[in-house]
Amino acid sequence: MTNEKTKSRKDRQGSTRSSGRRRGFNALDVFLILLILCCVGLAVLAYLPGSGFLRKSDRAQITYVIEFEGVRPDFASYIREGDRVTSSEGCDLGTVAAGVEVGVCNVVRYDPATADVVSSAHPSLSNLLVTVSLTADSDPLNGYSSEGLRIAVGAELDCMFPGFTGRGTCISITENGTGTGGER
Amino acid sequence: MAEARGKTGKGRGLTALDIAVIIILIAVVLSVALRLVWDRIFSADRKDCTVSFEVSAAKSAVGSLLAEGDAVMLPDGSRLGTLGAVSVTPAVFLATDASGGPVEARWPEDTLVDISGTLTAELYDRDGGFLTKGGLRICAGTVIVLHTRTADFQVTVTGVEPATE
């Protein structure tokens, strides 16, 4: 009788061991770990200073002008209305909304004879003004951005058009209305 | 417990519960460490400061967009302070006069401008200097790109003064 009890206990222990050994690492374990990691990650993101996470962001339809200074005037023909504009990192910067304006590229110098500052047009280079329309993320304090890239007056943008690439400066922004979309 | 585990769970390996406990322990230790570091850095008093700055040779469009009361933001999107009085003048450049000596000349109107102004910011006094909440040192000579809602501008800080109460 005692031997039978001992035997059956040993059997049970054996089955427990084998079931424990078999348990291993399954999909549920992975899911639980990922869930915990996600919770920790979200908490960290939410409290990082300046993090855009959990911040409300609206969308706005904007039109902005990029100025390319000191460019050959014939390059204007490579930028056409409707062309898609991307940044060098691949961020969407919008679509060319109007024909390219070719402006004068002024050269400023000091004339020692008259002690005046003289401004004259560069003989072979021009400034290109490209108007771009974009549905951008809009933040009450941080202004407009597209895919994380800030669009602001004074900001330099590495732009890529289908037929032209160059570094320009945003010189004006106009908000045309609220775009489609909502919270980020 | 160790004995019990030794008897029943020998060779059982790590389970999800074990890993969860380990992660929680690591999180607790890290949060305590972070808290200590945070307290050490920011235990000093917060002070309202007046930061004076200059912007050299900015596009004239930038100068026309800066107005007193605008929120001034850091590159990470956090708020630095509020813009005070701003003065915009045609940008200065160095030229050579008839005698070959250096002379200051100004860019024509509506081209490039120099901007000088002040902003009020809540900074943290540490070792006689001032830091932003994010730990960025703001002192004379600091060069940083700041922005308002619609304009970007690179400033050189020319002075920081705690506001007098």
C-alpha cells in the first residue's frame, strides 16, 4: 500500500516535471512580453519632453513659396505645375501649385568711390520662386510640418522635383483652410 | 521557495512571468536612478529669465513675422519662452573702403536683416549658469535654431539675466 502511494506520487511528480519541461516559450508568452514592452514604451514616449506623442495635431491646407537663389534661369523649365515635391529624405513636401517665377538674383557690393551699397542683377543667374501646396500637420505652437519635416519661413529645404533638385528657403506661408484628416 | 522550485521545476527555464518580473524590476531600478539624476540636475530653483539674442543676416520675411508675445520653441518642439521686444534692421556686412580699410555696410531693404531682441524664459539655475528643462545650456554665445509658429531663425544668445522680483 505504502509502496503504491509512493509510486503514484513519483508518477505525478514525473508528469509535472515533464509538463513543466514541455511548457517552454509559447506565443502567449511572446504576446505578454510585447504587451508589457509596448506599455513601457508608450509611457516613456508620452513623458518625453517635446515628444509629439499624444499631442493633438490638426491638418491644414497651406500654400508656401520656396526661393532657390543663384540658379540658372533655364532650370525653371524643369519644374512644372503639378510636379510632386519631396525632401532629400523622402518626405512629401506637396505639389507645385503654379508656374515658376523667375526673379532677379541681385549681387550686393559696397562701392568705395561713392561709399554706397550697390545692388545689381547677376548677369547669368536668377532666383526661382516655386509655389507649393500641401496638406500639412498643424500645431498651435509648432506650426506646420509634413511627415515630421518643419515648414516655416526661413527654413531651408532640400527639395527634389522630378526634373530638378536644389536647396531653397521658404519665404512665405499662407494657410488656405483646414485639410482632411484629424488627430495624429 | 527555491527548494520547491529546485524539486519541481528543475530545468524548467524562463517563463513569461519570470521575464515580466525581471522587466518590472529593471524598470523600477531605472526609474529610481532616473529620478535621482533628474532631482540632482533640476533641484535648483526655476527662475524667470530674460534672454537677449541676436540674429544675423536673416531673410527679411523672418523679421516681419516676429512679434512680441509670440511663443518661442526649441528644436525639439518644447517651449522655451515668450518673445519680448524685437528690433529689425538691414543686415550689416563688412566691406573695404577706398583706403583699403574695413567698413561696415548694410544690405538693401527687404533683403537680409539683423534682428535683436529679448525673450522671457523659465530656466533652471545650476552652477551659476542656466539650463532649459531639457538640459540645454543657455548662456552668452549659445547658438541655436529657435522657431515661432511660422518662422525659423538661428539666434546667438548675448546675455541671460534672472528677472528681478
